[in-house]
Amino acid sequence: MQLDHLSPLTLRDPHGYSGKWHFYPEDVLPMWVADMDFPISPAIVQGIVERLQERVGYPQMAGDRQLLQLIIQQQGQHGLTGLTPEHLLLTTSVVPAIYASVLALSSPGDEVITQVPVYHPFLHALHEHHRVARYNPLLRTPTGWEIDFEHLESLVTPRTRLLMLCNPQNPTGRVFRRDELERLAEFALRHRLWVMSDELWADLIYEGVHIPIASLGPEIAQRTVTLTGPCKTYNTAGLGGGVAISHNRQIVAALAQVAKGLGGHPNVLSMAAWRAALEHAQDWLQEVRTYLKGNRDFITGFMAEHLPQVGYLPPEGTYLAWFDFSGAPFAQEVHKVMLERAKLGLNDGRIFGPQYQGWLRLNFATSRHLVQEALERMARVMQTLD
């Protein structure tokens, strides 16, 4: 793959296919929505082409049986064992599964705990369906982001029903350790909470090992639904596809019930792409993961040398950098400032939690020279404050 030779000219296609590259004016470098600028694996393209040569009628409603077995095999490699196809519910993507989890595992007025900052559909699902969000802010320490377990305990009331976990964590890039997940599991079991664990980024890790919280024991497995899909790992966001997994078949049935008539049948091309990815795109994935780690390390060095006043901790996973501009004089409007002065389209931190005004999220899944260009634009704006 030619990952170093991507350019705005080619990425901003004349057909307007890319939401990322056509949202802002042409002089803006877009590094916001979380999809990669890299071409997908040729194996995935081939898988889609071959599937189109077969019947494209209604599929089996449970999904492609070979795909289900491949997902079970993949989850087993992460330590989530003992699964059968009956423990899996294919979804159109992970976001609908987040909403379905909220609807199935809590009721209006119930309290739901989640660490923040967090992927904004978590917060949208709670607000739009009249759940009470209880925020457990991650602690920024010299060695990384940590869960505040003392504060976590203080959030529980008789109305608390659900713990929503994002691991690997979006936007901080934390990959939670086994001891942290064991404490979360013990907390959930002690308070009889359901657990929804979004593990979409599990195969894009640079340090540490991904451990599904449901893999820690049969009790927590019975109270957990694990969500994942191919779109981040294999850059197939536009094709959709996701899965909700639980050893508790009543949870699977509850999600299926709330999604009934809304989610539709499994998409044949999405399933073909996912199957091809799991079977034939592992070399592609390794090359991309190595390149992304290089981008991550480049950002880490650049921030230390040129932007030490901006808060930043290297992500252990994902392709997202999370920047703290709260000490800057324009912190309250940093997103606007970077858009207008630096011509950078980033994610405004406020969407990840109400206390993150002054923060920005940057997607570094692009050519390194574009990452460098983005950081240099950012640095030029900050130099005007000297």
C-alpha cells in the first residue's frame, strides 16, 4: 500500500463520496470523523465482487453462518470463549446496538453510568431515551488515564441499572488492564448492574492486550453485552455491520426485540466484506497497524517538542489523539479557532462530555505528512500567543 502518498486532491474525490472530505471547505484539512484515509484491503474488494456474482436476495436472518463462525473464532482469540451463533445478533452497525442496549437493559428514568470523555452516541442514546446519565470522569495522571473507582462507587443509587464501557476507549485511547476490568466487573456484580461494553477498537492496539470484560468469568458474562464490528479495524464504515454478543441469550433476545422492524435484515455486502476481512486481510491490518503506531509516535514526539503546553497522553489504541487546550486563552472556542485560523477540521471536545470544552480530538489515520501538516498548523496558531 502507498500510505505515505495520500493527498487532499485525491482524497477529496469529485463525486463527493467522502463525508469527512466534503464537510468543510477545500482549504480545511479534515481530521475529525473516525474513518481512515487508507484504501481498503484488495481482499475485501474481491470478497464483495464475488458476492455480487451470487444471488443478492434476502439473506438468512441470523446472518451468514461462516461469518458467524469467524466472529466466534476472532472473539475466542481475545479470550471470549464458549460462544455459539445463538449468542450473536448481527446489527447494521455498533451505534444502533448502543441504542438497543440502552433500550433493552434500562427504562426511562433509570440511571446509567459511563466513564467520560466517551464516544458521543453513548450520551445521545441516554439523553434521547430519557435515561439519567451519571458521569465517572477518567483521571488524567502522569502515567495515563485511570478510572476513578472511589468516585464510581459514589454514583450508585437504587435507580442505577447499567454500566456503559468503551474499551479500547474513545477518545482517550486507553486500553484497560485486567486488574481495572476485574474491579469494574466486581463493581457491576455487587450492584447488580447490566454491562454494555463497546469493544469496536479491539484490533487497533499498540500497547497492552485487549481483554473483553465478559471474558473474566461466567457471572459477569451473564450480565454483559459486547458490541463490535469491522468498520474501524478494516475501514469499512460506509458498508456498516456490527454484532452484539452475550452469553446470556435473554440479553440477545431483548436487543433483538427492541430493534425489531428498525434494524432490518443483515446486509449481504457488509457480511461479505467482513468475512473477507477476517479470512484474508490480516496482512493488510498488520501493515496499517504498524503505520498508525508510527503516526502515534510522531505525534508524541511533536507534541513534546513543539506543543508542550497542550495536554496530551499517547493513546494505547485507536487512531485518535485527544488534546487539552483548556489552558489556552481561546479554550472556550478552540474548535472555532482551529477551524478558522489553522484551517483544521477536528472534533469539538464538548460532544464527548459536558466538561470537555477546550478539548479537541484528531484522527491520525492518514499519511504522515498530513499528520505533520495538521500539527504544524496547530503549532502556528499557538505561537501567536507567545
